Amino acid sequence: NEHAASSQRPSEVLDEDARTGLSVEALKKAILNNLFYVQGKYPEIATRNDYYMSLAYAVRDRLLQRWVASVKQYLEGRHRIVSYLSAEYLLGPHLANNLINLGIFKEVEQATQELGINLQWLLDKEVEPGLGNGGLGRLAACYMDSLAALEVPAIGYGIRYQFGIFEQEIRDGWQVEDTDNWLRRGNPWEIARRELNYEVKLGGYVQHYMDRDGKFRSNWIPELTVKGVAYDTPIVGYKVNTTNTLRLWKSEAPKSFDFQSFNSGDYNNAVNQKIICENISKVLYPNDETLSGKILRLQQQYFFVSCSLQDMIGIHLRQGEKIEDFNVTFAVQLNDTHPAIAIAEMMRLLVDEYDLEWVDAWRVTTRSFAYTNHTLLPEALETWDLELFGSVLPRHLELIYEINRRFLDEVTIKVYGNHNKINSLSIIGEGPRKYIKMANLACAGSFAINGVAALHTELLKSTVLKDWYALYPEKFSNKTNGVTPRRWLVLSNPKLTSLISGKIGESWIKHLEELKRLEAFADDPEFQKAWMDVKYEMKKTLAKKILNRTGIKVNPDSLFDVHVKRIHEYKRQHLNILHVIALYNRIKKNPSLEIVPRTFIFAGKAAPGYRMAKLIIKLINSVGEIVNNDPDVMDRLKVVFFPNYNVSNAQVIYPAADLSVQISTAGKEASGTGNMKLSMNGAITIGTLDGANVEIREAVGEENFFLFGLTAEEVAKKKNEGYNPYSYYLENEELKLAIDQIASGYFSHLDDKIFKDLVDNLLYHDPFLVLADFASYVASQEQAAEAFKDKKSWAKMSILNTARMGKFSSDRSIREYCDEIWKVKSVPVHLNGKY
Ligand code: TH1
């Protein structure tokens, strides 16, 4: 009943039959109907999963009604459509989110209760679709939610990976990966559109000839053709009828295969070819912020992009429009460079398939695409070995040469023949081996380029894309990331939601800026108490989960210090653990030390091939084993590594956080979005001036944020001057002791080899300036602990954090994209009776 406040819904929904009705009675009827007709069961023998499926199908029926109405309205009105291309969508469980957006959480809770079942059991049955690595994939999911909430016509395109991000287990302190077989029990949220499929060519060679009209033509003879089949998932907006489509492509063997094998009699080969086709959408690459340069990854990218563009062109032409006006119908957003091959594919489709002249094709292309950059890390900037690229996409290689030739021709004049600039702008990189620079292709082919936080955009303009900015300043803008308050507050923190709505009503859920009105209660002792009571409840809930998952007992009265995100050196989980060790040593030195009890909560996956990140996980667990079990500590410190960080677990962790740890090396985290979710849930940030931290601090006020560390400018300067980590080690006693302990095997049963690489890396390279920021971090943590002692002022800081997070709603981000880049307007969808 925490969701009671959010159960209003549009009054136009009047149907009350078993497929559309929203009353408790209609919902009960629908669940029982589905139990019988979909699951083939009756209540006495039905499992929880049967009930979950029955409820899911009941909800889907209600979505379908709105979905069909949305599609109909978009097409009939010929409205401009946003097309979001992303290789990742980290959606998280659908059921609860759909109940909230449909405004029927309370009704379903009652319906299930009256059927003798607990809604929570059913919610727990859903296996989340983890079709993304981290922030980038989750951002795409938040943006799909906001597009629908704002009633903007939109399609999200991506890949229906059969296996999403791996599941993480911790064994003996090490990360062990297990496959994510999320489809094993079926997926009630998708509709397979078998009839909606496209062929995609791969490999082979290109023939050139002159046709009868004397026109030069290219004929791509592929080595392999695969088929992409559309799987659609409805995305309903919060308390609106708008229901957009997330269209994910599954790769299969085309029909012609059976024919080929039948003729040649080479059955084995035919079966192998079929497997090769199906492999393309088999598994998500588990690398966050690193490129993998693998053929299969390029095939995946091209596969989904080609299907998506063919689909969009089909939609456009079926409306009776001319191909030249494609960019009037669609605004196509590239979520990083992963779909940037779309620019070459668009040219191929227009020039080779639709017979457009080059300049006309280029005009359409460059008016269609916009590119979002998400990282400055050099190891994440995608490039493809030119030979490898040509072996997969021979025609696109030719097209890219031509795009580059014409482009460089144009810019040579503008840069007065400056060779360094020409090299940096060229789409093709020269070296021992030539390579294709996807970011340059994206920049050349897009009408808009944006970064994801103010600092990140400034750094883009002054470093990685400096020469592009000099050429096309008008293309650049900042679009600071946001997160959806529906999932990250209403759904994950229902108690806080009720408390807030009890004070200021519930329109903040759609207009997050209204949280400002909570400021009036920040000093109100009663409200402070209610606020901290909710926090305490959520900490108890998390404590139970922690005990259940790790066997570690944590004290909900202690300060929950939360560091959850992908494990990466630039995110500096090792800086956090060095601080843990420092506190531990203070206690060991003085066992009666007065210290604020703390629970350090870590969670996050490491890329399976990233040795250093995996070693950091082992280090966290090793330190935890010693600290958690040392009787001198007397439970004042606990270190928890919560396994298998994903959307479901995040929803339990964020509401329970006191401190939000955002300690990346300044200049490295493009934005971050976990920082926003934590602050929204009343956690106070301890962080560097990096990514969106800068804007969060501006918004909440510097007195409600624990700042430390070098600035991006200072980091760059220090590196330039020749940074020497060893001097910091020598100068800081606590730091030296901590590192010496790690090196000597204090935390690893005297094994002095296991962490050697990590220690050496810190002492002699330290590319992310962990040692340089250590002292400043420890000092800032002392302030945080001091502040935590004063419950009233902490409560105030916490309330003010939530109250001032309005800017960080993904609704705000999407409004900016709509107004400033896509030029699209909302189209309210009406439900006119039954369909
Ligand atoms: C992340 C950025 O690291 C993060 O700062 C940002 O908030 C998020 O994107 C959303 O904008 C990125 N994730 C990836 C993943 C891959 C490649 C590059 C990036 S940048 C695979």
C-alpha cells in the first residue's frame, strides 16, 4: 500500500473487461483466466512462476491496448519520430515498473492478495533482462521511460541478446562468471514479430560495373547473409497512454539456407552456417568502457544497425513519403559509437539501393543522425583494424574511403593544410596498420554532437574532439544525463515516496523540480525523524539481504558507505579500500578509539578479461575477511561485497545508503548516473569534481556534499609534470602501512604475491592518482563521519539532497534532447473505446 498514492490513472480508461479492465475484480479475473488459458493450470497446482506469468500476461494485455493506439496515432498523424540506436538496454524487471506506470500497483496488490498470493513473491520471480553493462545501457532504459512519459513518439532499437551481462558469483573472494540465461522460462514482455524481418549481408566482396544507363554501380556479393527478426517490448509512460516500442533484433539463418543445403546435400555445413548466423545476437560483450576489436562485435553492431535502418526506411516509405525526406520523419540518436556504422550503412542504402546521388544521400544522412559521446578514456574510443573491417563490410570500407576523401577535401581548406589537424580529423588512422576511427565517422556524419555532463562536454571540446569543435562549434552541446524517478524513487523506495507525497502531493513524480518544496521541511524535527525512520527501515531491509547473500551481519545503525558501480581502476574502488585499511589500523593501534561505526558496501562486476579489476574484487574481499572477523574491531567496521550487482539489487541498495561514494579520478567519469540515484534517495555524496558530481554539488549546495581530491586540471598538470606516486607513499604513514600490509600478505594469509601487480602498479605507475588523492579522501571521510554524529543536521542534509535533485530527472534530459536536437513534439495518445 506504499504505492497507494500513485494509483490515479487517466479517466478515459473505461473498459472493464478481463483484457483491459483496471479494477481489482477485472484484474483478478484476468489472472485466473491466464492461469487456465495461458499456463494450463488451476490454483491448487499452480506455482509462483505460473502466477507471475499469468499476472504478466494480464498486464501485457493492458499495455497492448495502449500500444496499438500509440502506433496508430503516430502513423496516421505522420508525426516526427525519435529513433534511439543503442547496443545496450539495461532495463531491469518490467512487472513492477509497468504496474506503477499504468497506475495499478495498489489494485494488483489487492487482486493478488484476494487470490491468496503475495505480489512480492511474483515480482521476485522475474529474471531481469540485463542487456547492458552499466551506465550507458541503463541510461538508454531511463530515456525510453522518459520518452514515453513525455508522450514523445519514439522507437528504441537494439539487440536481443540471448545471454545478457554475466551473473557474478564470489568464490574464495574471486569473481566467477556464470551465463545469464534470462530467457529460459520465456519472456512474457516481448512479442515476436516473425513477419518483420530483414536480411543483412556480411563479408564477401564488391563487384563494380556500369549499367545500361552508363551509371557506375556496386554489387556487394556477401559471404554470408543473416536474417534479423524483430522482438518488440512495449514501454508505457507514467500515467499516460503513450506506449512506445523497444525493438530488439534476433539473428537467424535466412530461409534460403534450407534451400542451399537441400541442393548441395552438405547438411553439416548448412547446420554450421545456421549456428554462425544465430551466434551474432547470442551474447552481450561484457566490457564496459573498453573496446574489444573482435569481428563478432563489429558484426553485432552492423547487424542491428542495418535491420533498424531498413525498418525505419520501410516505415517512412509506407507513409507515402519520399526517401529524400527520411530526416523529416526520423531523428536518429547514436548512443556512443557502437551504432556509428549506421552512417555508412545509410549511405549504402541510399546510394546503392535507392539510387540517390552521393551529395543528396550525404545531405539526408547528415540531417538524420546525432551522436552522443559517453567517454574520454582512450581505451574506450572505438577503432577497427581496417583489414578486419574490410573483411566484414567490404562495401562500407569503400564508402568510408569516399566519405573521408570528400570530407578531407573540404576541411583541408578550412585548416590551411595543417597536417596534424588533417590526421586527427581523418576517419582513417595511419600507423603500422590502418584503422577506422568510429568517433570521427560519427562526428562527420552527424548534425549534433553532445557530451553527457557539463565538465565532460567541456573536456570533449578542449581535448578529444578539439579539432572537430574548432570546425563545427554549432554542432556541439551538453546534455547532462538524468535518471527516471519512477524506477529509482517510486518503485525502489515506496516508503520515501509516500512520505514525500504526503507533504507535497504527487505531481513531483512527473515534475521532479517540485521536490524543491521539501526544502520547507528540512528543519522540521518531525519530518526529519520520519525521513530518517524510512532510511532506517531501508537499511534493515538491505541488512537482511546482505546477511542472506553473504552471511555477514551488519548493523543498520552504522554509517552505510556505499560504492556500487562497475569495477574499474578509474572509479578507484582501491582508494576506498585503502581508507578502510587506514581506519582498521587506527583501531588496531588504539582499540578503545571512539569511531563512527561503518558498513562499507561494495558491489559491481569486473569485465572477465580485466585482471586488475578482478584483483581489486579479491582485495576487497580479503580485507573484509580480516576486518570483519578481528575481535579488536568489535563490529565497528564491516566490509561487504554484495555479489551480482544488477538493476534489481541496485533498487535495494540505493534507498539504504547514507554516503554515496563517487571518487573517480577527476576528468575520467563522463557523467555517472548512480551518483544521481543515490542522492535522490537521500544519500550524501563524497566525491571528486568529476562528471555530473560537479553539477550535483552545485544543485545540493557545497555544504551538503563532501568534496575532496585533485581537479581535472590539476590531474592533467600533475601528469604533465611527471607524477611520482612513490613520494606520496613515503610521505604518508597511514598510506605506507596500508600498502605494506597488502604487499606483505597481511590480508591474504601471508601470501605476498597475490596482490603484487596491484601494489606495484600503485607505487610505480598509479595512472589514476590514487596515492595523490589518498590524504584528501581520508580527511574528507573524517568530516563525513563527524557530520553523521549530528543526526539532525545529517537528516537536513539528506532531505536537501533529495529536494534539490529535480534537475537530474531523465525527463529534463529528454526534454532538452527533444527541444534542442531532435525537434520533436509530444503527441498525446487517446484510447477510443476498445480495439
Ligand atoms: C558510461 C560512462 O562511463 C558514464 O560516466 C556515463 O554516465 C554513462 O556511460 C552514461 O552516459 C559509459 N559506458 C560505456 C560502455 C561502453 C563503452 C563506453 C562507455 S561510456 C561499452
